[in-house]
Amino acid sequence: MVMTVSVWPVDRYPMTMRAGRPRRERLMIIDPNDLIPPNSGTWRAVHVVAPEGSVVNVLPPAPVVYANHEMTHRIADLVFGAVAQGYPERALACSQGTSAILTLGGQDPRTGQRYVSYETLGGGMGARPNQDGINAVKAGISNTMNTPVEELEMRFPVQVDHYEIVPDSGGPGEYRGGCGVRREWRVLGHTATATICCERTKSPPFGLQGGHAGAPTSVHVVDPQGNRDTRNSKGPAFPVPENYSIAYEVAGAGGYGPPENRNPQSIHQDLINGYITPQQAAKDYNIDPSTMLCPHCGGVPNVP
């Protein structure tokens, strides 16, 4: 098996990291039940062609900032998307495709000390040929854990007003894509400085075999009156005044298979769990959600 990765230099990826992603994706594709232990023997069958000077094999003085965060996601998506053209039963749909990074810094008004907060967020994992994607995870890569709200608010002068799964963000399909995450930080008692780095704000995570795309990523700065200013996925640092918020919605994931083939019981459970809204269920799956009543609470709200 030979994988050729050659794309235009949009971001940069260091040579020491470029082989790991295709090799890990190959193992997931040929061994979906995780029976083969990862070792050098399993990697030997893969030959990665990475031309010098390309996005996956940069040369000095090219920068490699965020390479492990963003480029690894896109390489994973690239490999699964390519494999799906020949072996769709072995591939999963596109996952969230970003580490969704927010860096906040400033002077803590409680202590007078400088601080820096660096967070990555989860999103949706792509639907698979035999089951739904996973909600609110760091698919593809991760070396950072979930930051508890309580810990964040104790250490830094922020308040987290929202941290939740985003309904309707998973791509519809016979198997639904995983849902993304919404997190909103409000700056307290000072003006903070923020930077953002994310992907999938313009090209949503693709579905496979008739599955639909997941919702894209979005980032906004929200003023105290609720007015929202859309931010680019990357760019220079910007100020966030007191009582302003940064609202991050990380992409969901693509669905797998035609939505009309989805098991009605799965749609029922999605409605009960809040993964899809009644309006979206009616649109994507052509059903009347009012007929799917929750046995515990008495029902799902009717479609207006």
C-alpha cells in the first residue's frame, strides 16, 4: 500500500511528524476491531511519499506552528476520504478536522499576576459504516484532556457560560455523525488578549455513501448586549474587553449512508437525548417527531 500526500503549502508540517498520521489511519482501516498491536511491523507495509517543500515535508525557514494540531487532522481526513473511494466499508466519514484552539492571556485582576490559558476543544467523530460517530471527542489526534469548568474558573479570570453539545451539528445519515461542542468564555474584570486557530469554518466535514456533511466550526466575539462579531479561523491576537465573551462552536462530523435508511429507533433516541431537534428531524429524516414520544417525560416538542 502506497500513500502519496502532496498538497499546496497552506500551513506547514514538520518531517518528524508527517508519517505517523497515514500509518495510524492505515491501521484503523485494515484492523477496525483493534486486534493488531501497533508496532514497527504494522507500519512496514506503508510507504509515505512526501515531497520536500510540500505542506507535509517543509524546509527551513518555513514555520510549523499548529502543525500537530491542525495538519494532522486534515491528513487523517485526507486518508479516510481517499480510502473511501475504493473501500467505503473500511472508512469513516470526516471528523471535526480541528483542535479548535483558544489562547487567552492578560493580567489577573484578582492577583495582579500575568496568566496564559491554552485550550483545545472536542468536536464530532465521523460516522462509521456500522454505527454513529461519537459526540464531543477529540477525534484523529489528541494529547490534551478536557479542561473542567471549575478548574478553569479557579485559575483564570473567566466564567464559562456555556459548555454543551450542539444539536443538529452531526451530519444526517443512516449512521449520524458525532455532534460538536459549544463553549463560551466570558472575560471578567479586565481586558484579555486572545488568539484563535481552527479549521472547518468554510468546508464542513464531509459525509460518505450518501451521508450528509456535519456543521462547520464558528467563532464569535459577543458583547454584553448579545451582538456577535464573527472571527476568522486564524489571525493576529485581538483584545476581549471585560464582560465580552468568546463563543466557540466546534464542527460536528459527517454522516454515513443515506438518511432515509436510518433506524427510526435511533432517531427517537437522538430526539430524547437532544442530539437533533424536532425541526431538523422533520427536515433530514422526513418524519413527524410528535409521533416519537419519550416514555419518561411524555413527549418531544411538536414541530411548529
